[in-house]
Amino acid sequence: MISTVISDLGKVILYFDNHIFFRNLAEYCPYSARAIAARVHGHRDMIRAFDTGKLDADDFYREVVRKLGADIGKEAFFRIYCDIFSLNPPVLDLLRRLKAGYKMILLSNTDVKRFHFIKKKFPEILFFDEYILSYEVGCLKPDPRIYKKALQKAEVRAEESVFIDDLPENIEGARGAGMNAVLYEPHTDLASELKKMNVVIEDGARCG
């Protein structure tokens, strides 16, 4: 029996588009947005270090502007770095309704700057009982440790939880940890998928 819903943040509750950041940053450096995207993807280790709290915000800013030859102040940099999100209202509404009957956990690969921005811009998402954030726990999905941390925080067995995420590798990681899981994509009827697991909404009716 499901007692806990564990949800990803990006591209589930909030849409995001890093290309918004790349296009805005292109105004401050000699590279096009496409070239910036290519260079960023060539430095995944740096991004992982920021997302796991091993690289602080000041060092992240300095490294990015150095690698791109960008002429932009730190405040302006983080403003355009963070402002790439928009709400997914149907999923937000469904998860908020589920809170009446389930323990709700947010599990996200994110960094300190973007999550602090999200908390200020989208306070309506802050209804979860617990938050497992990669920059705080020092590991990223699909590392088995992060699922273990989420289950420990929720104080539930893996089979009593359902995990929602937009990436197949993260779903496989959750299933490998013994959790139920739903891959969320733009066409997914999330309520219907949860109904298959006998998840119910606040009025006692089946999701659907």
C-alpha cells in the first residue's frame, strides 16, 4: 500500500529551459547560445560539483565566466542563470491534493542558487513534508544513496512509496531501490498512472 509520494521538481512540477540562460548569457560573451550550450555540456563535472554542493556559488560563477570570457557581474549572472522556470499547474494541483492522504517528499537534483530562487518565485510548491536536495545531501539521482536518503527521511519502506520523475535513468534507479515509479512526460496522464497503484486523492475518489 502506497503511503508516500516522492516527486522530482524540474520538468514535473516546474518546467525549465536552460537555453533561456544560454541566450541571455550570449549577450555578455563572445559565444552564441548554441556555442555556450556545447561548452557547458563539455564541463559536466563542474555542474555536478555545483549540484552536489562540492563547488560553492562564488566559485561556480568565476569558473563559468572565465571559461566563456563573459563580462557580467555575479548578481546579473545568477539572475539570468536562475530565471528559467515556469509552473506546471495540473501536476502541482494533483500533488497538493494528494497531500491530504500521503506523506509528500520532494527529491531534486538542483543547486543552492536555483532552489533558493524557486522558493522565492514559486512559494506555492513548498507544501512538501521533506526536501531531499542534491546540493544538501551530496549525491545525484540516479545514485542509489539519494533514494535511500529519501526513504529514510520519509520513514517508509521502498515498496510503500511511489516516485515520479521525467528521466528514464532516474526511474530505473528508483525501481532498483525497490520503489514504485512513474515516468512523467508531457503526454503522461499522471492521475491515471497513479490510479494503477491505487493512489487516492483527498476526497477518497480514485485518481483519474
